[in-house]
Amino acid sequence: MNKFSDLYDFIDFATGNRKYPANTANGLKSALKIFEKELNLDELNSIGLIEDNIDEIFINAVTNNKDKNIGSLNTYKARLLKVINDYQRYGIDPSKMQGWTISHKATSPKLVKKDIPDKKPDKVQIGLSDHINTPVHKIELSLRDDYKSIIMVPKDISPKEIKMIKTILDSLIIE
């Protein structure tokens, strides 16, 4: 006779043989713990009796686990039935464990956002300093063959502002 406690050992054995990943094994054990509380002594001693009475056991689990929603409890029920089914196939005769092939779930491809073309083309902006609303003097100087300097100053520049620009330029001198 196969006892309910054998299912815990089976999960550990299957995990050790790489038939269940660790997170799956933990989920299966959680399902066993929830339903174990609802089993009577006869059901604890017979996995077949659990299968026969699963609907009544499930109703008791729903009644006694009001903090869990029905969707979660249905998931736990499916996990319990999966463990029982796997145990009956591969756990009763451990030599069958070798022939157990694992079916991997195909992952769906990730959604890729497609670039939707704009109705209007983007305006090219050369630089932040090009957007001056006041009239300016723009001075371009070729300092050397490979260097050019551009100076833009307001048309109504004050002597104080000129002095500040001179000070900044003087501070750039490397001797």
C-alpha cells in the first residue's frame, strides 16, 4: 500500500534525478502540505483512496482555506494529482525513473515593439546654443588650419559682459 508520505520522498528522489527543478518540487510539496491537512487516516495510508475522494477532499480544502482564492486551490489540486500520477508511473518502480523523459515547455517569444514611422520627419537640431531669440554677432575665426572658433555675442553686449568673456579667454591660456 502506498502512503501519502511516500509522495514527499518521491519528489525528493525525482528532484535528485533532475526530473523536477527545485522550484517545481517546492510547489508540489506546498500542494501536498495543503491537502495533507484535509486527509483522514485511511486516505493518509492509501494514495488510491485520495484519487477516489479528491472532489470531497478539495471541498474540505476550499472550506478550510478561505484565505486562498479558488484559482490557487485549483492549481494546488492539479499539482497534487500530477505528483500522484508521476508517482504511480515512476515512483512505485524506481527502475522506470530512467525512462522518464521530461517535457520542456516551449517559451513564447518576447514581444518586440515595432518602430512606427512618424508622420512628420524629425527636425535636425545642430546644437543647443543655436536657438537664440535675440539678435547676435556671430564671429568665426580660423585659428589654425585645423581649428576654428565661433563666438556669438548679443548685439547689445555690455562692457561688463565683454570683460567677463576676456577673463574667461585669458584663463584658458596655457604657458
